[in-house]
Amino acid sequence: MAYETVTVEQFIARFPIFSDKDGDYVQVLLTEAGTSVDNSWREEDYPYAIMYLTAHLIATDNIASESFGGMSLSYGKSNTPPAKSMMEADFLATSYGRRYLRLLRLNFPAIVSI
């Protein structure tokens, strides 16, 4: 198996919930996720890490919030475990981020402490 670029089609096949997203938008986020996942990752985790990070980026781009009268209200899950850092809090905000974080820790257990 070789390190291969994840395609929009592969991403949509894995996450059909995002099939309504514009393909160019998904490609931009796949490319962005690819800057965080490189060939230092285990080959078998590489495509999944890119896909989970991309799904997380899409999901967090679409989290609804509104502001009124100096107050801000966000709609999302509040039953996530407490985070150790702001970066970890970001990943814990979605199930995709939590899956990406798990893969990140599997690939870099001694380096990553977030």
C-alpha cells in the first residue's frame, strides 16, 4: 500500500452525510488536512486521518451560533470530556475530531501531548 492522495469521491463514500457539500470546497479541506498528515504517519492510518480531519473541519465550519444583545449562543454538544488544551477542545467538539485525535495519539504517542 502506498501513500495516496484522498479524493473527494473517497471522502464522500466514507462520509455520505457530506454529499451535499461542493466538491471544490471538500477538495480545499482535504488539501488543508493533508498539511497535517504526511508520510510520517502509519500508511494504514494516513487516509483515515486525512478524512477524519476533513470531516471535522467541515463539521466545525457548520456549527451554528448566533449573537444578540452582547450575548453569544452556540449550538453543539456539551457532553464532551474536559479538554487539556484549546487544541484538544477543538478536536473534542466533534466525533470526527475525536477519531482524528485518537489516530494522532496512536501515531505520535510520545510527541503529542494536547
